[in-house]
Amino acid sequence: MPNYLGLDGFRFGWVAAWIDDRGDHGFDYSPGLTRLLALPHARAMIDMPIGLKPSGYRCCDKEARKLVGPAVFLGARRDLWKFSDMAAANRHYWEHEGKGMGVSAQLWNIREKIRDVDAIMTPARQAIVGEAHPELIFWNLAGQIRLAPKTSPHGREQRIALLEQREFTRVRKWLTRRHGTGIGRDDLIDACACAVAARDSTQRVGGDEIDPRGLRMEINY
């Protein structure tokens, strides 16, 4: 029975959730991506940009942001991680691309995770490892309506309920087992959403832009 894998980054590494066509499911975590991507899977989705422009904002991010709002970070670019700090990055982008074309603190804080993904991705691998965004996935699962903020108790409950409807029935128990790992509640929930997308998604935003390494810039949901 094929497994479907969802991955999300957290402070100390990566968390992966998997599910199969029978509804069997589990989760794991690791400091690096390599071991988790070695888990058997027919398809994987990761909550991290795949395909990076040298400048400018990706069309898929702009399209997704129209649907679910600022939970989609703008400004993922190739070599973002080479700047010494966020201020230096923004000075460069403002000078070369215009005011308002910088990066947010949220995006800056995941730049090393973006580099980790970029290092292992190839056009061939993208056939089974794609980019997803949990908020876009939950928006779609909820009938294309925006949910309450994921940091609120109501928003978290909405997301867990949607996962339970898709056979992730042990999420509540898993959330009690993450203490001491560094995995945040939202990280584990988002990894499960990506696994649902790996199994079930047929829709995407973007896909027409190709980066200099031949990677499609698209977000699946």
C-alpha cells in the first residue's frame, strides 16, 4: 500500500507525517531532510518553496496569497541565504527591485530551510516531491473558505477536525507526545495537511514559471 508523505520545518529540523490509502498513518522527525525523504512514499508534499527566482516575487505565491492572505510569505529568492542579515537583504532588493519588494521576518527566518530543500531538489525529483501550503490545503478542505487563525484555539480545532475527516484520527494524541522534541503544534498539524495533499490533491496555483535550475514554481493543494 503506497504511503503519502507530508513535511514541514520546525526550529530543530523537520517533521514528517505519512498516511496510506487505508488510512494507516504515523509521524516522525529528524534534524535533516534526507532520512525522512528516504521513507517509502508514492508522493510527498513539503511546506517550503520549491523553485526560486533570482529576483522578484513568484507568481504562485501571489496567487495563493489572494486566496488565503498573508499566511503566504512573499519574497523567496535564490541565494537569499547568502546575505549577512535581513537588513542587508532588504537593502539589496529595494535598490534593485524597488521599495516594497523586500522579505519579511517570517521568510528570512526560514531561509536555511529553503536552502535545505533547494539543495536536494531536481526536476526529476519534483515528479513526486512537490510544494504545498497548509493554509491553502485547509482552505480547500473547508470548501474554499478561510478558517480562523491557526494560532487560535478555534482555528486549531477547525484544522484538526478537517484532518480527522481525512483519516488522520491520531493527531490529538500525537500533539501530547511532541513535548521535548521542539515540534510546535502547528508544525505537526501542517505536516499532516501536506500528507493529505500528497495523497489527494489535484489542484495547484502557478506552474507556468520555471526557475534557472528547471524547477516548476507551483503550490499544490
